[in-house]
Amino acid sequence: MTGATGTIGRHIVSSLDEAGRRVRALVRDPAGAALPEGVEVVRGDLSSPGTLEAALRDVESVYLMWPGIAVDPRVVEVIARHAERVVYLSTDVADLADGEPATSYHQEIERLIRKSGLSWTFLRAIDFATNTLGWADQVRQGVVRWPYGQASRSLIHERDIADVAVRVLTSPGHDGARYVITGPESITHAEQVRIIGEAVGRQVRWEDLPVEVARRQLTAAWGNAAFVDARLRAWGSFVESPERVTDTVERVLGKPARTFRSWTEEHADDFR
């Protein structure tokens, strides 16, 4: 699997290992991976497809997390030569018609996978609760300044993504599925900040940041003006139309998705 040392990947690796499944983890630095003892750790890099051949030998299923680098079709080609199926962590993207240009690397990879001959499942996670860790410094100061305080988001706990991935990797009936996975409720930015404050035992105030100020600050921080504009448009749309909530996690796992409050309680120390 790829992304084994990441926020989601570590949960997937641990769950598969605890269930007695053989796991091979592709990492750039095996010495620093710090994965469970029973996990086979191999060196490789998605930016260098030639390094994947040995890692994929005798592999049946692949969990693929793309790190945001330029898409190289050879990665999917190598996977298709060795594995039978792939579970790809995508995002909430629209399906492409034949010939329609991709607007994101997720769409590019989904299209490559669909044409590869592999059995596949796409996990389209809308957005992660872990992204609110970007507010941690402001939380410590007692006020979060961000645009669109009334934008309602359906953030998902990383462990729910991992649990769905494990279920899909280890059970039949998911081939060709496009699972849009979200948290169980849609909560405004301002309410998220209040809940974080309660988890850390501190009153935290929300302050709406003017959109143009946010655009300048985020472009300077993220270095991608087009991405910033896309994020601002999306957040603005969630003021009038809350981000959608799906029951996919409950349908796949047989239990409700974890709440944002439960996530903040688990991560309270990260905000202190």
C-alpha cells in the first residue's frame, strides 16, 4: 500500500496487521517508517515508477493515495501488471464523460484506473477533519480568523476513511463503487471552532476574515492562486448550501460515522 506513514495510512496498516493480513508498505524512507513489526516495508516512490516493480510482486490489492505530484500514467500501468484491484483515495469529484478534460489530478488518476483493466473502488472523501489543525496556532491565541464562518462542512474523521478502506480491501462486493464518504453532520466553520475550544477547555472566538484578505494570505501561504480561488468559492457556496452529508460510512461499516466532536476530543492535545 501507498501512503502507509500518513494520517490515514497508518490506521489502515495497523488494522490490516491486527487482522492478520499480510501488508507490504511502500515508503520513501524505510528506516523512518516506524510501522508495526509484522509489516513488510519496501523502498519506493510514486514519482519514480521504476521503483514500484519489486514492491508490487505477488500483490493482490493496492491501496493508492496520490501525494499531489504530477500524474504519471506509468504508475497505474505498473500496478495493473501486478495487482488485481486498486482502492483509490480520491475526493468528491464528478465522473468524466469520454473526451472531457480532467480538472484535477484525482480525475486524471480515476480515468487511468478505469481504463487499466483493474478492478477498482474509489473512496471519494469530501474533506478531512484533520485540516482544521491548520487553525491550531490561532486556537492557542483564542481567536480564529478565517473566511466564511457560516460555511457548513461535513468533515470526516480519518479513522472512518481508514475503516472503510480496510473493509473494501478485505471483503467482496465493492468493485466499481464510487463511495462518497463524509462525516455524519454538516457544521459551520464557526461552530467547529467553538467545539474545538470546548475540547481544549478554552473559549475560542471566531472572527470572519474578509475574502480578499484571505485570498492574499492563503495565496502567500499555499503558493497556488487557482487552488485558493477554488477553495474560497467552495466555502462561499457552503454558506447557502451546506456541504452534503452521506450515509456511506454507516452503510459500508454498519455503524455511524464518527462525529466532529469525537475527533476534537481525540486531537485536543494538538490544539493546546
